Amino acid sequence: MMLSGTSTRYAATERISFTGPPKRLIGGFDQFNYRSTTKYNRQMDTSRRSFCLSIPAFVALPASWTAFASALRAAPSAPDANNETYWALVKRQFPLEDNLIYLNAANVCPASRPVLDRHSEFMRDFQANPSFQNRLKYETLRERLREKMGAMLRVSADELAITRNTSEGTNIVVKGVDLKPGDEVLITDHNHPSNNDSWKVRAQREGFAVKVLPVRVPAASRDELISQVEKGITPRTKVIAITHVTSTTGILYPAREIAGIARQRGIWMHLDGAQTFASLDVNLKDIGCDSYSASAHKWLMGPLEAGILYVRSERIPQIWPSIVTAGWTDHLKGARKLEVYGQRDDPRIVALEAAIDFVSLIGIRTMEARGRFLATHMKQQISEIGGVKLKTNLEPELSGGVVKCDINRVPTKQAYDSLWNQHRISIAMTASGDSQGLRFSPHIYNSREEIDRAVAAIKSLAS
Ligand SMILES: Cc1ncc(COP(=O)(O)O)c(C=O)c1O
């Protein structure tokens, strides 16, 4: 299958075709009726045994998703975060172009082959037979997805709404919580506009106050982050809305401690999880926030325009839906009342399940370890380059997968353009302000060698 005009790994390694509707719709994603056009699947049974015996056997493994999945299931233990051979195999499950160094997970991630396959299979299935009868199965699939997502985040399926992205999830909270003139909402100036400007817009209409805390870069300590929020609370504070890992400079907020403070005072605590969902092993029950929003097209490597909103069960009766249309009733169970938007893109929701399956197969802890390994490797090297300021904390308790740095003598836009034009390194940037600089966000499809090449490029720009 060619996904673009260029020859991609995806195109080069295997062609998988779908030979009809799913055989069984309740079950794992490998129960679909795949027919591989390569010899790889046939090789798999014999290579499986050697895979179990030693890590170097990864080298012998085929790129085929089904073979890869079977081999991983048979593996005796999770692979090390720095086993480049294993991670090279993971990379082959993505359609990334060969000469592209993609370091922008914080914005959008490529979807893996099983996600792309599932999405296109179900799009064909849906379009071939859009009858109510054929579409009935999507209800079941959506609920199965909700269960899996709940298990991943350690919350009940009933506490999850399936949204279109983080912005939408956060805006449902912004619009849905009761507030009156005189109330206060506490945010930080490093929140994304969806968790910052959205509060200000509503406040302008309704007359409550929005108090903005300035974030120091890099963060001094967890204690300082906690006490800054605590000191910002007044008897009028009704909502605290912060970001789990900031997209500006990558600060990991002590969400659990802040949620505890909020809970004691009856304040609603919303957490923007855009940069932590499927990047860190997030346990929402342990954190104890009231709501958490995230996108599936970022670190989860899911389909575009899919996301989640968690609302703690005790809080669900207190939040209003932003959209009400056919299918909505007061009796919808749990957070489902927040996701009735009219006709949804059902095949995309099914593809979202494949993304959860992909992450579960690799293991969220293994993924976090790999992401942290790459980000730390990068930060350590950057911190040693003269003339470059690392803006992200090195301490694991204050950082996640986002890396920000600023080259002192080179304008940020110039450095950003040069990374792309001369090295084909795709990143994000902030042109000015306290979080000015180049943002790198490596993920499991990146190799250590790619990080080293990015660091070398920064070094040559700084010299
Ligand atoms: C912290 C944070 N929140 C929210 C968003 C918005 O995400 P989306 O555009 O997927 O809604 C982003 C996007 O990068 C982000 O970094």
C-alpha cells in the first residue's frame, strides 16, 4: 500500500490487504482477516522460538505487524529502553519516510500500521454498507474501547467520554462547570490556549475572574510549583486548571499533590493531559484530579481528531454537556452524556482502539522508559553545548518527553528553518517570550542515532 508519493518503510516492507469484513468483532485486533502478501508471516513461526531465547533475535524478525505482535506476546520480558535493535523494529511499524527525523510527538504523531489498517478497513466496511444494521456493531466497539482506555488510565469506563481532541475535552469542562460572578479560576501562563484563553473568553461573558500564575523556567522544584498554586487559592477559587506536562518547556507538574489540595477545598481540578496521555504511565485514580483531557493523535499514535475526556464519577452530575442533539438523554450513563455530537466518525473510533492495543502490546511503562531515555539522552548532551540554554528540567520528577532549548546567538526561526532545510529534522518552535526556543519531542519510533544527529545539528548551529 502506498501512502504517499514517496517510498515509505510502510510501503517497502509489507502489503497487507483486508479480505472482507472482520471475522469477529469482539476480540483482539489480530483477529481480523488479514492476508499478507509477503513471505514474512510464514517465516514467523520458526523465528518465534529464537526470539524468545535472545534479544538479538529481534534482528531476524520480520516487519509484519502480525508477526511482530506474536513475537512480542511471546517475549519473556519487556525490552530495555536502550535496546536499539528492538526499537528499530518498533519504528518499522510506522509509515515514516526514511530520511525524515520526526521529533514532534508533542504536536502530532504518525499512526502505526495496525491503526492505519484498522481505520481503512472500517472506512471501507462502513462505506460499503452504511445501513443501521451494519453500523450497530460500532456501539459495541465503542464500549470495548472505553473499557480498554479506562484500564489504561485506571478509571472506570463510565468516567470517560470519547472526544475529538484535548481542546474539545478541556472546552467541555470550561463550558460545563457552574460558575458565577465573583468566582475565580486559577490557571498558569504556560497552559495551552484551550485551557487558558477559553477560560478568559467565558469569564468575559459571565463575569468571574481568571487568575494567571506566571511559570518560572526551568522549574525550581516540585515544592515551588505546589506552593505557587496553593498560595494562589482564595476562598473564591472554584477551579484550578493546569497542564500535566507543559508544551512550552516540558515541566511535569506535581498533579497528585495539587489535586489533593484542590480536593480538600472542594475546588474542581482540571488537568490538561495532552503531553502525558500515552507518553507517561498516567494513573488518574492515584492523581485524583476531577477531569483530564487528551488527544489520541499525539503520543498515543492514534487516528487524527480523536481524544478523551475523563470526569471523576462524583463530578459527572455537576458538569453540563456543551452539545446536545439526537441520542442525548438525561439517563446516559456517566461521561457518555458529554460525547453526543450527532453522527460520529465511527471508523476512526474503532481505529482508536487499535492504538490502545498497540500501546498495550508494547507496554505503557516500557514506552515511558524509552521516551524518558531518549529525552534524557538529548537533554544531557544539549546541556553540555556552549551557547545553548536548556529550558527543560533534567530531573525526571520535573520533566517528561518534551525538550526545549534556545541557541543564544541564533534567532529561533533561523535555527528552526536550518534544522528542516539542512537536516530534515521536524520540530516545533516558540519565537519569543520566556519559553522561546526549539522544541524536540522524541517518541518510540525515534532512534538514539536520530537524537545524536539532532544534537550534532544544534551544536553546529551554536558554534
Ligand atoms: C498542552 C496542550 N494542550 C492542548 C493541546 C491541544 O491539542 P489538540 O490540538 O489536539 O486539541 C496541545 C497541543 O499541542 C497541547 O500541547
